[in-house]
Amino acid sequence: MQNKTSHLSITNDIRSINIKRIFYLTLISILYNLIHIIIFYTNLSKDNPTEMKWRLGIIFCHASLAVLMSIFGVCAYIVSKKALVATPMHLMIYAALITVFVFGVLITAIDQLVTASITPFLVACTIVSVVFLIRPVNAFLFYLFSYAGFFFALSTYQKNPSILLSNRVNGMTAVGIGLFVSIMMWKMTTSNLIQKQLIAEQQEELMKKNGELERLAFFDQLTGVYNRRKYEELLKNEISRISRYHQPASIVLIDIDNFKRINDHYGHPVGDRVLQEFAGLLKKNIRDTDSISRWGGEEFLILLPNTALEEAKKTAEKLRQIVENYEQLNQDSEIHLTASFGVASLPADRQNALEIAYKNADDAMYLAKENGRNRVEAK
């Protein structure tokens, strides 16, 4: 499945490259066509019928090519701005490619009226090999059919057998060089795209692993909230902040009541699920600016920035009621959760502010336990 996805991604990239190249090719081609039309029309002479026929043929070819290139340019611009299905895009790319070959053959055939040169066909082979990225098998077929057209079109106006033979051989050489360059361009581009995709996949995998390492280092694996190590760092940062800006902050220490009884009666898997549900319940009902940590065992610690002690007590009471009214079901039995809350403010002007705040919250929480559990105390 991954290889198929990678192949599709590379195909899409190549298609996008072709579309962009067609757009820029049309801009250059239209300018090139107009210059040729002006030059050949300006020097149009009616004295020599053969030369007149040659000039009019060249003008007609370049005028027709300019019109077609204008259409391809508009289509390429539209396609580059919209996500269209693959088939119409492929058809447009192949149509542009065939157009280059067809007019290369036509102009070369018309040139045989006055010269033995096959430069237009050589230019067409070069343009196709450099501008269009095509699979080697498809490139072989396109060059084969273009040479077949070139082979028969030459005899339309070139009647000298020696020149005709020489041009056909030279055309074969032009096709061979064009095909070789086309294959090399395909190999180089696909190799670069695959390498680019591998690098992107490796970077994505590295980011995932870094995220996983961060999760393991900073978060409790069972509950998904911060672990104690990371939370102590956050608390120290908060103390520095409130010390600098003189803003209040409080902490709430929470202990699930009779958690050991839940473990003993229902088993540790149920106890783990209770811890997960409990952590999720707390996290869901605090502010976005607040943060929560599993402090140890069945103890959790909440940091309330910009919250004075009295407001923190109200928050703790709200959480206590939410926990009390929450039911965690275990098959046919009901587990009624309650918790004891200890609230304390973070002193910003003390060197050991974290130790003091935690001790006060711990003392308050144990006071709540002694006073019957399922209550809020502050110190």
C-alpha cells in the first residue's frame, strides 16, 4: 500500500512538472512563432512560386502552432490552479507533445522546398526530450511514430534521393539522441523525486519519534496528563512569571478517596481505567490556561494561573461536585468516586516557593481527608 501511495505521489509530481513546463513553453513558443511570421511575411516575394509556397507554408505552420500553443497555455494555467482528474491532464500533456512533433515534421517537410536542412525536426526532438517528462516506454513509442511521420513527410517536397536518404539517416540520429536525453531526464527526475520523498518520509518519521519521546518524557503514559518531572518545570516557570509580573497563582492537590479499595475490590485494570477517567474529567473541566499533572499514584496537581486563593477554592469545589456526581460503571456494579482537595497559593517572593506551596496544599488535602473526605480545604 505504501509503495502504491509513493508511486502515485511521484506520478502526480511529474504531472505537475509537465503542466508547469508546458505553460512556460507556450509563452516562449508563441513569441517564437510571431517572430517567424513577421520575418517571413515581411520578405514575402511573389516572383518565385516555389519560395512563395515555402514562405506561406511556414507562416501557416507558425500561425497554427501559435493558436494551439495559446490554447495549451490557457489549459495549463487553469489546470495548475485546480485539482483536476488525472486523465484530462495526461491527454493535454500528450496533445502538447504530439503537437510539437507534428509541427516539427511539417516545417521540416516544407523546408525541403528550398533547403535540405532538418533543423526544425531536430529542435522538436530536443524540446520533447528536455521539456516533457515521459516514461521510457511511452517516449520510445512517441519518437518511433514521429520518425515514421518524418520519414514519409520528407518525400513530399524533397525529390533528391541522396539528400532524402541523408536526411532520413540524420533524422534517425536526431530521434536517437532525443530518446536518449528523454530517458536520462526521466531517470534523473524520478530519482530526485524518490529521494525527496524518502527525505520527507524520514523527516516525518523523525518528528513522530521526537513527539513520542516527548510524550514519554513529559506525559504520564496511563492518563496522558503531564508527569511530575515536567510539571515541576512548569511550576518553576509559573513562579518566575508571577514573581516578575506580580500576578497571583494557586495549586490544587487532589487525591481520590479510597482508591486502594477500588483496586482491591475490582482489580488494577479497573483502577487504571478509573485513573484515566478521573484525569480526563479534571482536564475537561478546567480552563485552557490551567494545566494538570499526575503527581503520583492517585494524586493529581492542578496549576491555576492568575487565580487567587479564594477563587481557586471555588474552582476546587466545582471540580469536587463534578467528581462526586460522576459515575464510573464496572459491569453491573457502580463505583462512586469522590476526592479530597487541598488548595494553596504560590508565593512568588520566596526562594523555595514550590516546596512551600506543595506542603501547604498537601497539608490542606490531608485535612480534608481527616474531616471526612470528599471536601475542599485551603491553607
